[in-house]
Amino acid sequence: MHSLASHLNQTIQRENPHVFHMLSHVGKLIYFPKEGILSQSAEAKAKAKKYNATIGIALEDGQPMHLKVIQDTLSAYNPKDIYEYAPPAGKPELRAAWRKKILEEQPSLANKTYGTPIVTNALTHGLSVVADLFADVGDSVIIPDKNWENYELTFSIRRGAQMVYYPLYNENMKFNAEGLREAILAQKGKGKAIVVLNFPNNPTGYTPGVEEGKQILEALKAGADAGINIVAVTDDAYFGLFFEDSMHESLFASLCDLHPRILPVKVDGATKEEYVWGFRVGFITYGGASNDLLSALEQKTVGIIRATISSGPHPSQTFVLKALTSPEFHQQKMEKFEIMKGRANRVKAILDSGKYNDAWSYYPFNSGYFMCLKLSTVDAESLRTHLLEEYGVGSIALGQTDLRIAFSCIEEADLDDLFELVYKGVKDLEQKK
């Protein structure tokens, strides 16, 4: 084991031995090199006033070399803010701006200890880094039965973890906190669990209410009290898109001081929140009891980033930073929020009209990009393919009964027609039976 990795491990063990035992084999071995090209280049950048022949970029006339055909498109930006490598942890100004944004949107964090967000290549990469650091073969990853399919690829296929499922909704169609509690306590023999909390949920668009949130925290604490070390990952991809009376903060804030055996990890990003899907800018933020612990986890995280993608793209980080610091940012974001809320409300009005009750019911939704129909008479995959082939309508089939509709990408004026076509598709299939 490298001495730097050993030193980080010693720090984590000293600050919180439970967190050390959460680390995967890779997580214990990884470190960020203090000696090497990056560190020597950083030293040269500060001290080499005559010639700096260290870093692998090309310079011309004192600025990064670039092609005019590209710079003409990006003329609003200084070449140094788009062509140079971004640091492995991300552009420092962007990290600080995102930390400020998190605190503004989640005032409960005001007196909590949490780190500075580390930039990832969007949320999938962030979750992949978490998997590398904390998931070993056989470790349990707990997610609801209605989930984003990429979790299986990220934690199970790549890392060999065991996926543990519980029903998302209880008999009252509220969040199934008791099911979560049972799934966590069932891991007592292993002594470790990774719990992924995704709200607003993909695919259902559901965010628990405040009381449900308290029940989730109680379930996690019960597991920790039982001696289970829990990596609590809040996948906050759709954060802020809360259209009704639900939690309006991530559970990350409440998790930050909940129990020594619980490590809060917030994975979020500009992808969905700021409508910049192709920019691929995400973040990992750790909560912890001490700055030394947070620093050690950051070093290991940056080590994983250095070993995989080296660093994220600089231009998109600059674009997001400019947006966050613009005086028009909040107003423009609110305008888009109102559009999204209008679409969600229209979908609910259509579904609550009773017009389609013979064809489907729907799972509770109040946030995010999606909602799910529960089909009553036909198979979801059969309906999906029929809608695509006969009506040119795309949807996502999940299991036998569930059909996911992304209202985020449909104009409000077109939603009535969309559901009318889905209903026609159901009736077509019913007649073929």
C-alpha cells in the first residue's frame, strides 16, 4: 500500500473508524498523488516566472493555443477558462459557488459540517466514484423497487455488489419507510449497507413529505443503532423541482449529524437542475464530523477521478459557473420551474378527470421530470411498442404494468393529446385480446 493511502486511512480511522470500515478494497488503496506531474506542475505554475515547461498543453502568445474556428464560437470566454485542464477536483470557483448554492437552497445545513463539492462528469460518474470507493463484491446496495436502471450497472455489474429491493410505496401509497427499515436491518450480519435515496424519484416523480422524511431518517438511525455502517447516498439529480407539499430539502442536511455510523454522500449536479444535460457537470459532497475526515475522503475521491477521467471538461464548468454567478440566474431558473410545474399540474388534472380510470391508475407524483401509469388491462411493453409503431409516441415500459411518461419534454398544450393517444393504444390492445 502506498504511504499516502496509508496516511489517509489512518486519518479516517482516527476521525471515524466506522467510515474506514465502509471503504471498499479500492477505497482503502486509493490516494491522490502528492508527487508527480500534477504537483510538480502546480509548483512550477507558482514559481516558474521565466519558462514553465511542465504541463501538457500548448501555449501561444501567453495563452492556451487554440483554433480560431473554435474560439469564434466561444468568443465570450477567455481562452484560459476553457482550454486549460481543469483541476481533478474541479474548477475552485465553481466548487465554491455550488457550495454556496447548496446552503442557500438548504438552510438546514447552516450549522452542519460538510465538505466542498467535488466536480464529477455529471451524476452517473459521481455515483460510479461512490461505488468504487465504498462497494465491494457482496456488499448490499438498498434501493426501492421503482428505480433508475443505472444503479444495477454502477453498483452490481461494475462492482459486484448485491442489490436489495424494497417496495417504494406502502399500502397507503406513501413512502415505505418500514420497508426501508427492514431492508437495512436485514444487513446486520454484513455490518454494512449502501442506501441510495433518490428524490424526486426516477421513474415515479415522487418526493416524500416532511413526516415521511422523518421516518426515513428513523429507519437509517435504527440500522446504525443496530451496528450497521451505512453509506447514505442522496441522489439529488432532480433537486429543486418540487411542485407540491413535499420535502423541499435534500435529506443530506439531516443526515450530516444523524449518527457516527452514517456517512452522508450527496450526489447532484447542474444536469437536470439547470437544464444543461450535455454539459456533464455533477458534484459529490460529503458530510462528516470533522474537517480532517472530509479532507481525507476528498483526497481519495480525487484519486479515483485522477485514475479514471483525470479531470472533468473545463468549458462546461466555466459555463455553469458563469450562470450561477449571473444576476439573471434565479429569475430565469424560476421561469423554467413554472413551466415544469405547469406541465406536472396539467398531467395530474388530466389523470384526475376520471376519463381514463378504466385503463389505468397512477402512482403518486409531485416533483421531478416523470410520472408512472399503472396499467389495468394491458402489458406495458406491448403498449409501449404499439404506441411507438401506430401513433409515433415514445414511452418507457417498466415491468408488466408500469409505463413511465416524461412530461418534462412535452409542451403543456400537447399533454391532453398525448394521454388520449396512450388511451387509444390501450383500447387497441384490449380489442386484440
